[in-house]
Amino acid sequence: MTLLKQIRWGWVLVGGLAAEVALMLFVPLQFLPGGQTLLLWLVVPLCLIATGVAGWWIGRKAVTAPILHGALVGAVALLIYVALTWNQELPGVYVLANYLKIAGGMVGGWYAGRSRAAQAPMSA
């Protein structure tokens, strides 16, 4: 079976959507005094954390290639954000943070694979 057939595409879409929804929960911060500056500082770690958690979650569900599943989760989150903001001018840190979603998803997938390997029974 090829690798593309082993990818759990539905879960990848759910993970990317979940990461993006989690990030949207922080959008109201911009309405606080100094909130736009706060978001500029928070956007990179929030993108890494949200896609890292989603990548870990989906990587645990993956039969093979948890890192690839995590990267795809990050890519889906990135594409959702691009679709929502395609005609807006964004600060450079937002662009960087959104590309880092793929790295965050990969780290989450790596951790899921590492956790699974540690739990696997050792054969004698």
C-alpha cells in the first residue's frame, strides 16, 4: 500500500481545522488596549503550540508516518488561514508564524510517534 493511501486524510482535515479554530479564539485580544501588539508577540508561539497539539493528536491516530500527518495538519491550518486572509495585508510576523504551523505539526507528529514507540512492547 502506498504512503498516500495510508494517510488519514479526514483526520488531517479535522486536525488542521481544530488548530485554526483554537487560534481564532485569541482574535478578540486585538480589541484590548495594546492587544494588537500583544498578538504580534503571541502569534508565533500560539501557532506552534496549536498545530503541535493538533499534530500530536492526529499523529497518534496515524498508523504510519506520524510526522507527515503532523506536517499535513499544519499545512491544512496554513491553507485555511490563507483562504481567510488572502486579500489582506499582514505583518511579516503573521506570515512567518503561519509557515511555522507546518513545523509545529511536524513536532507534534514526531512526539506522537516517539510516544507510540516507547509504549510498544519489546520483543525478545
